[in-house]
Amino acid sequence: MTMLAAGSVAAISGCATEPTTSPQLVGVSSSVAASKQLAPTTAVPTPVALTSTPGPPVKRPAGTLTRLDGVPGHPIALTIDDGTSSEVVGAYVKFAKDTGARFTFFVTACNDSWRDHAAELKPLVESGQIQLGNHTWDHPDLTGLSEIAVAEQLSKTKTFLRNTYGVDGTPYYRPPYGFHNEVVDKVAADHGYSTPALWYGSLSDSGVITEKYLVHCARQYFHSNSIIIGHANHPAVTHVYGQLAEIIRERKLSMVTLNDVYVK
């Protein structure tokens, strides 16, 4: 298996093996309409050791984050974007409750899923089991916007997060599609988002893919110190939670949030 170098994220495509449907580019988390399929059913595994007590957080690296650099142990940061499907967001919340899994949602705040599940998600946010980050209001390419428009995308989501969940997501923001530049980063930093959070590997599920291909991607990219991107958009992932948990257990990885491992 070819390991991908940190810092090359924006150019990484999905898994190397040919999928049964068109692959999704790593970095592309399109806010398309939620799948019209029936609401997903979750295959939640018997609780296994998906997490361990993290050590003290370390200094956050400067610049763009693509891996958990400098973090001891065998951490893995699962980060979930968008939330176009309320059913999938709800299934992730159930997965967290049933297994103790720790992960980070990057919230695209125009999506109703973040309002639909606020009551059940907020206690997990308050406990630190689930972290929230800023993924803009409605998922534009920030590099094509004016500074004022970039600021509005981030500030609207920041206000929503604070009013709904009591947190604002700082210092992490995830630029849609992974597209950002110095101007975007400066505007983001002015609003408290000093760290663009990208990724090392992808579940390639921003669009509709098969469950088999999603698990293949997990096997390719679930490694120590990896930041993994997934999407709460389509049901495939909700049917393979048990298999994802088994990969984590087999490889003796520990699920963490970004706040677990880095000083804020």
C-alpha cells in the first residue's frame, strides 16, 4: 500500500483500486442534495476499544493540518463534513453514543441536519466526545469569493455554532473542496480560524458509492496519526460502522478529536 505524503492532500484522489462507481476526489465534499434512498439503518458493533485515554495535548503545528503530526501513540482523527442528510448525521450520533467513538464534524450550517439533531448532539459536544469545526455556511469555493463574502461564510456558521451548540469551532476550519489560499487563510484567521484542517485520506463518500468501496478506502487510509475525511451525505457509511470499528480495533488505533491532541 502506498502511503501518501502529508501536505499533498489537495491533489490526492480517492482509493487506488478501481471502484464499482465513479470515485470521489479527496478534498471534494460537495453539498449536493441528500440521497433519496430510504433512511439508513445503522449496523452498530458491540462496543470495542475505539478510544483510549489521550495523553496531554501537544502544541498545534503552524499552517495547514493534514496529519496528527507530533502526537504520540496511535491516534486517528475521523472528520465528517457537510451533513446534507439528516438521517446520516443522526446515525453518526448514534454510533458515537453506542461505541464511545470520538470524532469531529465540520459543519456546513445551511443544512437542516444540524438543527434536527441539536438536542441529542449538544451533550456530546459539551462532553468533548464530538468536536465541531467550521465548514462554511453553504459550501462555496472560498478562493473565488471576495474577502467580505469569505468572512460572511465563516461568521454565519460561527454564529450558528455558538447559538446552537455553545461552541464556535475555532481554531479549525475546513475550506470546501480543500481549496484555500493566503487571502482566505488570513480572513479565516481574523475570525479565529487560524488552522485550515485538511486530511490525509478519504472515505470517498461525498457522493454515492458502494459500501464495499467505502470499506476499501478505510482499509487503505486508517493508520496512526491520520486525519480522515468522510461525509454525512449518503447512507452507505451507516451500514458499515461495524467494519470500520473492526479496522480501528485490529490496528490498535484510538479515535480522537483535534481538541484531544492539540492545545487550542
